[in-house]
Amino acid sequence: MDNTRIKEEVTDLYQKLIRAWNNRSAKGMADLYTETGEQIGFDGSLLAGPDEISTHLSEIFAQHPTPPFTSKVKEVRLLGEESAVLRAIVGMVPPGKSELNPELNAHQTLMAVKINHEWKVELFQNTPAQYHGRPDLAENMTEELKNTSN
């Protein structure tokens, strides 16, 4: 398989993860992980395995009006034909607002592996892009996200 096709498949996996979040579907997100897959959340919480991920996200979706992600894939780097790292930036428009809130911007990293001919998430990390003392970087990221199509 050519590298372009692999990168498209990994990007598709990431977009499914983002759509599941935006649809507030804990099961939809958890189903994309391997049995040993891990998620490191915005607050630093570590979740292991689809069951724990689903349970935790179900609680979050039930208790909080989670805003949808606006995302932009920055890079997909192949580590072989059956593993890759995807890096993206994201922002969020809080409920009742019409603009991205720079305080909610984040960097996302997804480690994907191919198991039984299907791409799965082995690790997903969502890291706040706080840029302490450098507001221009936060503004630049927000502007870049405003120009995305999703």
C-alpha cells in the first residue's frame, strides 16, 4: 500500500474520533481504540482500554455540555505500514458563543496501529495549548483554526 493511502486511512480514523466527540458518543469513541489503547485527556487523566474510556466519557457527556472540536491535521508520520503518528490542532466554541475560545485550544497526538486490516487508536493525547506568556501563539493557532472547513 502506498504512503498516501495509509496517511488518508489514519486521518480518517482521527476524523472518526473527532466526529464521535462532536456527537457526544462515548461508545463511538471507545470503539476506535485497541484493547490496550489509552487516552490522556485535557486535564491529564489517563484512561486505559475501551471500557474505561467509554465509562469515563459517558460521565463527561452526561454532566457537561462539551463543545465540539474544530480540528486541523498538521502531520501524519508513518512509522511503518501498520503504525503512524498523527498530530493535529483543535479549538472549541463554547456553548452559547460564536467564536473559538483560545483558552480551549489544544494539540492532539494520535498513535494509530493496524490490527486485522483495521486502523485503531493505541494512544490519543489532548494537550492544552496554553503558551504561557506568549498570547501571540494562541492567537495564531486560533486564526489558523478559523480557516479550517470543519
